[in-house]
Amino acid sequence: DAGVIQSPRHEVTEMGQEVTLRCKPISGHNSLFWYRQTMMRGLELLIYFNNNVPIDDSGMPEDRFSAKMPNASFSTLKIQPSEPRDSAVYFCASTQGQDYNSPLHFGNGTRLTVT
Amino acid sequence: KQEVTQIPAALSVPEGENLVLNCSFTDSAIYNLQWFRQDPGKGLTSLLLIQSSQREQTSGRLNASLDKSSGRSTLYIAASQPGDSATYLCAARDGPHLFGNEKLTFGTGTRLTIIP
């Protein structure tokens, strides 16, 4: 079991550029979550998918953020255009959906720096 | 809105000591309370999950307790080791229940350092 795989591990970009973060969930997990972690705000849920369908995107900060899950093994989080305040660590996590006692498995995150 | 607080933000103890990490939550109507560990530059690893009907859960040297009425949970670590150094986060899972973990509210964590 390779765990949740995120890429890239680090991303440095200039303000205004498009950023795409990628995630491969654990095989067989049908729920996928995108979180953002900062010192000021801690862990924030941005959006989650169940069976590849976005269920709740109310945590997405604004229209510059978008997420897709074209199939069960791949998801992307895109920021366009990026701003310095988007600098954070972005985590993807997956779990068995419907079992609310199933543990959440996190990837190692993508550290995004927008200059 | 659920709020989860962890105090202190940082804790240092000598190796071998037993220690307790604290977690408090404002809304007692939770489905479960989870404890995670986060190592520097890594994601979170699930340690223990206490269901709302349970009082405690144990895994090795770790014991987590839950008191819903007072809105508190504790994580007890016995015979601490340098490898236990990490940030520990708790998360309360609210309802209503649709899927597994979409209603998790995380605390900001306690950074634990075990001094050899």
C-alpha cells in the first residue's frame, strides 16, 4: 500500500501564475479530501469528493480555486491566478466513505510558496 | 460552530516520563474524537479514534479518553521516547452523518518534544 501520493512536494511560483496540485488516493478509498494548513488557521477543509463527485466545496476560499476528480485514482487542485496569501501546505486525504469510523489517510502534502 | 482547542501549544518533557495532552471541544454532539500525529514535513497519521459511545481507546503506550459532557479528551503517553516527538492534533467529528470524515474539526495541535 503506497499510501496517498501527492505531487509536487514543493512548489514555488510567482503571483499570478497558475498552480496545479495532484493527488492519488489509496486504492479502494472512495472519499477524497483537500485540506490547507497554515500556522494562523490550522487545518481547513477545502473540498471533498465521494465516488468522484464533489459533495461540498464550501471551504474553497474563492473562485480562483477549483478541484476535479476525473476518476477514482486521481484528483487535482488548481489555483488560478495564485496570490501570496495562498502560501500554505496543501494536503490530500482519503478514506472509506460511509464508514464514519474509518481513519483518514493523509498524503505528505505540497508546500506552496507564492512570491 | 464546533471549535477545538489544544493547550499547551508546545510541551517538552524528559524521556521516560508519562504525559497527558489535552483537547477541548465546544459542541458535545460529536460522533467521534480522533487523535493524529504529524511529523515535520509529513502528513497526519491517525493514532486513535474514540466513538461517542466509548470512554477510551488504547494502542500500545497510547491511551485516549473522551468525556463528551465536559467537552474534553486527553491523550496519555506512557514512558515517553524521543521518537514520540511530533505534533499531536485532535479532531472532533460532527454530524449529520453523510459520509465518513467531512465534518472533522481539527485543533491546532500540541508540539511535543521528548528530551533524551
